[in-house]
Amino acid sequence: MNQHNRNIGTGERPVIRQLDDAAANRIAAGEVVERPASAVKELVENALDAGATRIAVDYADGGKTLIRVSDDGCGMTAEDLPLALSRHATSKIDGSDLLNIHTFGFRGEALPSLGAVGRLTITSRADGFDACQITVAGGQIGPVKPAALNRGTVVELRDLFFATPARLKFMRTDRAEAQAITDVMKRLAMAEPYVSFTLTDVSNDKSREIFRADAEQGELFDALAARLGRVIGRAFADNAVKIEAEREEIRLTGYAALPTYSRGAAVEQFLFVNGRPVRDKQLIGALRAAYMDFLSRERHPAACLFITCDPERVDVNVHPAKAEVRFREAGTVRGLIVTGLRHALAQAGHRASSTVAEATLGAMRPEPTADQPPRIYQMDRPSYGAMRTSYAAQAPLIEPVFNEAPAPRFDYAPSARAEATAPAEPTLTEKPLGAARAQVHENYIIAQTERGIVIVDQHAAHERLVYEKLKAQMAENGVPAQALLIPEIVELSQGDAALLLEHAEALGRLGLTIEPFGGAAIAVRETPAVLGEINAEALLRDVLDELADLGDSQLVQAKIEAVLSRMACHGSIRSGRQMRADEMNALLRQMEATPHSGQCNHGRPTYVELKLSDIERLFGRT
């Protein structure tokens, strides 16, 4: 029983009181500042809103004892500082239109909230004004004082949550809080490739640089690719495709990794709306739907996507921390992500990620042990003259017979080198997947390219080719529907029935025809023929679960494509079948011409490409 009910039971009337500003700010701080990383996010976003081009963040003890954010932005005057610490005071909106938001911050809550739960000092200097400083501790604001600062603003937050000791008990270890700060910095750095960021751990009076990203140069996509390489890693940048699509004045840009560069968890999924990092389940669902046909359920795609639209078409005032957004046309945004990603991945053709070759080389390279230290190769590949001399020295010596003169050593006679001439048409080795040279274990095709070799899994590759052909036929002719002799009636709640009927048209295009049947009942008239006999009620309830979770459902399409995948598996070249050279080359040419042929229907690679330089390194020849 809560306090209100206890008061009613005893006949006491509860008294409504106005909380003072300090208590109100501490309550608000719980919404805006959840942990040290939240404080860093708010302060760095303020710096970006101030036009900063260089932002430096220092922290100690995971941000619990010190967070210092320095920037070279426009700064504040002595008159601005007290207002900046007042609740709901902001320079970013005038309050007339809460939908037309062009900045990160606009609520005017961050600085008062931080000052309510910690010891906050702000030092700032605006162009044409003297530097000044103000301090607030536990909500108590001090006077403005003169200070020394060349430009911009320095915000120093010490002893976070000292005014709310209960919140300190919920803090994680210093290492965990420091990692959260690093994650926040990296997300903000991805969205601003032309701004320099540095993050330094100054715990125990020792300075250790944790993260650094200098401002990038050049065009937006080049700058973004370079920044993502610094933040996420070169492996992502080398295996990502450029995303650029637009629909109804909503623009999608960024980079998405090839399906063969998938992750075991959703750790490399970064979504931004008008430059703001967000965690939106509908956007994540759209990303997952775009890769649905290429990855198994336990694998997760990697992508960094930016959605840009008119601020009035998206509501960022859904949550105090502004981590969630709400689109006016959510379906348009979702469709843009799915189609934009699938189009870009299709343009990648047969390309597979370079990490496949790296993993292959790693598996082939023996690990050094204590008993067997790594080999040390003392010479590189010798020159042609040295090779000739070496071969001559190692040639067998013919022993003299019957006192004949000693026979000369056999000298090395290299084969004649043909002059390079331009062929009338490209040879097979100049093709991306090369010319088939052999088949081993009746399943793996070995092909030679200009720069190395390619190993192809014939069954997995042909399975993908057949699958893509089946999908193209279905897209051209539609999904055949099977009319039920007796419609299946499914009883649902009013809300579930209405939700399903909203998506009836989309489900109908996939061969699942539903109609209202009075009250909250749904009549299933037709089901996709390729699925055979199914439990319509179970299927509808699974679709409802997905709609509730992601706001859209790809379940029926996924089930249809799963059947097509099984059909492709049975109709493809089986492992163990011997293939002629012309058959192997025909398979390689089909792979080059078919989108997504770099991975099988389950997301595994269909081929491995090993560069000659990698093979030579494997044998210590470099």
C-alpha cells in the first residue's frame, strides 16, 4: 500500500507542497544525468552547439570525481553565466516552436541539473569580452568572477552526485564508467568528422590519452570514411559500402558493412537523426530487416547511418536525454533504410569482406609455442642473378668415370620469358574470380587470379545463385496465394485486430490475405502457397509480436524466403560432385554477375581470396 492510500485509510488528508528549486533540479538531474557518460554527452553537445572545432575531455576515476570539457566555441559573457545555470534557460530556441529544433540541446536542463548534483565551475570568454567564471555546488550558485581564458569555454564538474549519495551507490566500476564515456565520445565524433576530439584519463595525477580523432579534410563521404576508420576501425571502413538514398525529402547517408563482416552482437550499429546519436528500436528493426536475407539470426550487421530531414518531421522531445525520436512518417523512414541498404549491398556484387581472407591466413599460420618459437627468416626473395648462382651451386656433380675429365656442373637455364602483349580480350585470370585451375575434395574450386588465388565453396556459391534466381522470379510474378477452402477465424483483442488490419495490404502482397470478421475476429482467406499447410493463428500472433516489437513485420516474407532458401539448397550443385573446367569457370562467371554471391544464404562466405603477397608472407618470403 502506498503512502497516499495509507493517508486515506487513516482519514488524513495529504498536503500538496511546492518543491523548492534545489529539490526540483535534483529530481530533473535523475532524468538527464544518469551516469558520468550522460554528463559528458550533455557538455560535449553544448560545445558543438557553440560552434567548437576542437573539444577536449578529461576525466578522473571514471568521471566520478572529475569531468572537464574544454572547447573553442563562441563562449559566454558575464551576463550569460547566471542565466546558463537557471532552469529552462537556453539560447537555442525561443519557445515558440518545439518541433523546429536545429541544435543538440534546447531544454535548458543540463547545466542546472549538473550543478544540482555536483560541484560545477564554468569559465568562458566570448569574443570582445573579458573571461569570467561562475561556480555552483549542490544547487548553490556563487557570484561571477573575473578569470583567465583565451577563448571558448571550460566546464569542470567535480564530485558528481555528491549531493545525492543514493545515486552514487548505483554507479558501476571506474572501468565501466570510463568505457561508457569513451562510447559516448566516439558516437559524437562519428557525426562531426570536421571537429577534433580528444579524451584523456587524468586519474591519479597521470595523463593517459584514451581517444583522439583529429579533424578530417575533403568531401563529406571521404571525411566520414576516414573518421569511421579512426573510431570503429580500419576493418569496418575497408569492408563497408557507401549508402546514399533519398525519399520524399528524407535523406539517408553513411556506410554499411558487407554481410560477411557481421558481428556476434549489435556492437557496431550507429544511428543518427539530424546529427544526433539515437537508439531507436524502429530504426534498428529496419536495419535488421535490410540484412534479413543475408545473415542468420545470431549474427548482427554493422552500419553507421545518418538520417537527415526537416526538423519539423521528427520529434526529438520524446525523452529528457533525447536518445529516442519519433518520426511523423515512420513507414517512409523505415522503407528508405531497407531499400537503400539492399540497393547498396546489391551494387557490391560478389564482393566479400577482407576479414574472411585474414581469418583464413590466421588459421593457416601456426601459433608459436614455448617449445617451438616463431621462425626467423633471414633473407628476402633473392634477385634473379642470385637465384641463378644458387641453383648452379646446388646442381648435382657428375662423378668422373674411367678417368674421363670431370663433367661440368649443370647450370640453371630459366625458361624463356614471353614479352607481355595486350590480348585481344581479357583472359580469365584477369576476371575478379579468376580462372578455375583445380577442384579439390569434390567441393572446393581453386581459381587463379592476377594477384593471387580464390577458393570457392561450390555448393554454397551455387545455392546463392539459385536462391537469387528464385527470388527474382517471385518478385516478377508475385507471391502465389493459396485460397483456404474454409477461412480460418482467429479471435484477437480489439487492439491486435486493428493493428493487423493496418498492415493487411502489405501482408496481402505476400500472399497472406486477411479480412475483418466482426468484433475483434480476423478471417484468414489466403496463405502463401509456397509455405504449404500452416497454422494461420500461430503465424498471425507471431506477426503481432514483431509489430509490437519493431513497428513493422518481415516475418511472412522471412518464412517465404526460408522456403526458397531450402529449395535453392536442394537444387544446387552438391558437395562431392566432380566438375569440368568449363563448368567451374561458368560458375565463377555467374558469381561475378550475381548480387550478394559473396555469401551463402546463411551469411557465410562463398569464397576466400588470398593475395599473392599474403601467401608469400605466410611462407616467410617477404
